[in-house]
Amino acid sequence: MYKLGLLALCIFGRLSASATVSSVNIARSISNQSLSLSNSSAISNVTGKGPFNINCLKSDRRGSAKFKSCENAAALLPSERQRTDFINRRYGTAENAVPLPMNFVSGRILDISCSDANLIVPILDDATCILTVSLRESEREGRTDYYILRESAYAVLRDCVKDLGVGGIATDFTSNGHFAVRMEPYANSISCDRQTKPPLASCEQIAATMPISSDLEPFGPTGDTRPSVGLPYTMISLDRKCAVTINGNGVETIARWIDIWTAVTAVNGKCVRAAGKGGRASNLGDTKKLSVTIADGLELELPGGTTGSGTQATA
């Protein structure tokens, strides 16, 4: 029945110059009769116009930026025009202020391709593009609205991803010029777990409160004299329903918390949000031996240790 429904969608696409099914936007290519379906808004619905300073990134080992994946990540940004207060959480938190940085990760994308011979329905399951909204490291706070952030993201999507196949960064698009919107490919290995089903809100609470330092630190087995972070290291949500564990397979690794945080948000995006599962990111740190696992937290026995904003940690 599912495939028949998609086939009907293909036929309908051939009969109409443009089609919209419920809230899903379908971008139709008349030349090859193919349909592209995602859970995002079509790029044509957003102007991407404004006083943006766009700098496209050079292609690197992370690979090229995929348009559909980055479009999916951009569409996760809210579109409200109401002015919102943001705070750089490196400097703490504030009531009624949204903490930054904040990542939006591409989720599972349904890509329908129709032809006279068959119906192809690949699923890009994805986390290959990450959109980061941040304040400059030297800035404590700023104010803008999500609509402007979204417009700047689509400007990067248009000028860098679509035209050049690379990521990019938009800056200097608000009155105070403190914000940056960065879109880039993500290449770390992520696998989803079929056994665990931690709730997204609980896992996002960990991501929103865990360390995000950009300093290089040694991570290693508990008992080593040098590592400043003993492994395994577990952070658990306040409701104890989600746990994030960093492990190093017995090898000392130099890593940055900001990269570990990015991996946590990537697993949250691909596995917890899009698939309703826990998951694992690997190949982290200078040795590529560091991994991050997100799983249910209720069964964990934590002997102690408390880190920022109420997340518990144990070595």
C-alpha cells in the first residue's frame, strides 16, 4: 500500500506542473520527471535575501555538501519573526534567553525518483549536514529573530551548497553583527541502535548543558595520571531517561568538548529525533578511537559526580 501511494504521487506529479501534498513540499523537475520529497520547505519559499556576508568554505576531507541534506537542516530552523534573546552559554545562562551554540542536523530524507520503468525510493538517513547558529566567542549575548537566521541559512544553501557543493558561513546580518550561521558537511561515522529508545527532550537536555570548550584536552582510561577526563565518562539527563557515554577503548586521545558536543547533536538528529532510537558516533579525537553513545538512562547506576546544569557524570 505504501509503494502504491508513492506510485500515485508520481503519476500525480506528471499531471501537474506543481503539486503539494498536505504539508510536504514537492519540488518537481519537468526535464527528468523526477520528484524530490523532504520534510523541509522548498528553497523557493525562502528568499535568502538580506544584508548577509556569505563566505563559502573550501572543500575538505569531510566531503562535499549535499543539497538535500543541508536543505533539510535549514528547514529545522524556526521561522518566527518575534525578536528573541540569545546568550553564549560559555558565559552562563539567563532566564528567557536561548543558549548558543545550537546545532540543526539533517534527518532521514525520503527521496522519490519516478521513471517509466520503476519507482525508486531511497532513504538518506542522514546527519551529513549540520547547521550551527552561534554568537562570536567574545560576545556574551545578542538579539535577533529566527526568521533572519533562517534567511541567512538559505542564503548559504543557495550560494555555497547549491552553486558550489561546499558549506559556508553567514555573518553580519543583524544590527549588532554578533551572530554566525554555519552550514557544513559532517562525515563522522554514526550508527543507530535498535535496542534503545531514549526520549529526544531528555537527550537534548544533555546536549544543551554539556561542556563545549574549544580547548584540546586529554581523554583516557580512569587512573591514568595525565587525562583530565577519565573514561568511560557518562552524562545523564535530569529525568534519568537518556545517557551519553564517552569511551576511548583504553587509548588516550586528545579531543575538544565542542567536537564531542557536535557528535552528540549528530546522533540526536539522525537517531533519536529521526528514528526514535539511540545511537553511536565514532572516529573522534586525534586517535579516532573516541566514541559517543546515546542510550536509555534509567538502568544506569551512577555513584556520583555532578557536572554543569544538573547532568550527572561518572567515570
